[in-house]
Amino acid sequence: MSENKEKDKEKEKETYEHTFKILLLGDSSVGKTCFLMRYIDNTFQDVYLSTIGFDFKYKIVSLNNGKKVRVQLWDTAGQERFRTIGKNYYKGAHGILLLYDVKNQKSFFNMKKWLTHIKEDAPKKVRIVIAANKIDIAPEKREVSEEEGESFAESFNLKFFECSAKEGINIDEAFQGLIEEINEHYEHYKKIDSQGKKLTDVDNTNSKKKCC
């Protein structure tokens, strides 16, 4: 049995309250796979083949309230030719980590397109966090400033994190922020349901919270 499979079996033995499905979305080459692997294994490789279709990993996460949840993390292809297949990925999603590359202005401009797809195809209660990746590059190579990223996220009332998968900067914070918000939202609607009231969908905007 491989080391990774042994780790997966150990994780399965842990008790947890819920399972949350989280998607990593964004253009091709923004670093979704590197972002995920840094979070799961705390490793980084300079070169990854483009993800074909999807891949997913599991992780048990401790919440601020002391409880544990299991997250199913989906690494999805960013290439346009896989966009129609991607509609199926949205089913049952609780959260989305939407990434762009700070040295690729086009990936930033395409964020609006991604948010449009999310609004059209994702569950209405889905939580969204925006992550600006590759901030480890030299300042002169940046095409998107931190202020631009913050302003964009604020305009959609979303949490925003500047990150580096290479250096491990704000990776845990971005995921934890999203997972805590998913759980808070989940528990809120679970409580409403337990009171015999009808569950209703809400819009895609997150409660605004200042971060990083």
C-alpha cells in the first residue's frame, strides 16, 4: 500500500461533523494544482501538467469551534474546452476558491466570467473566496496590484487573500476562511430547518469580512 493511500485511510478513521465539497476554479496555469498540493501535503513543484478534467483530494479540517469537517477538494481544468464538462462539477458544491495569477492580467479580467458561470451553474448557497496567487514574484512582474484585487473582491462582497503556493503564503488562511464561512452558513440553515421552517436559497454573495 502506498504512503498516500495509508494517509487517506488514517484520515477516514477520523470523526467529523460534515463533508463539504469545495471547487478550485480559475484560468489554466493560475496555479490551482500547486495551490491544492501545498494545502494537502505542504509540497510544491514548479511544473505540473495541466489538469485534464478533474482531480480531487480529501482533508479533515478542525474548525474554530473545535469541531471537525471533511472537505472534498476538486481541482478542475481551467481550459475553455472543458467548460461544458465543468457544469457537472458545480453540483452539490458548498464552496469555491476562485484563483487568478497576479502576473497574468487576463486571468484577473476573466474573474467576472467565472463569477457569471458560478451564478448560472452553482448552487445559490455556495460560498466564494477569491485568491490572488504567485505573489512571490518580483514586484516589477506583477500585472495586477493588491489594491485592484481587493477592490474587485469588495465589489462582489467576497473575501480576498493574496497568496503564494510556492512560498506557502496564506494558503491555509484562504482555505480556512472559506471552510469556516461554509460551516457558519451550513449551521445557520440547519438550525432553520430544525425549527420546521422551509429552507430557501440565498444569493452568492458572502458576508463581508476584512481579511489579510
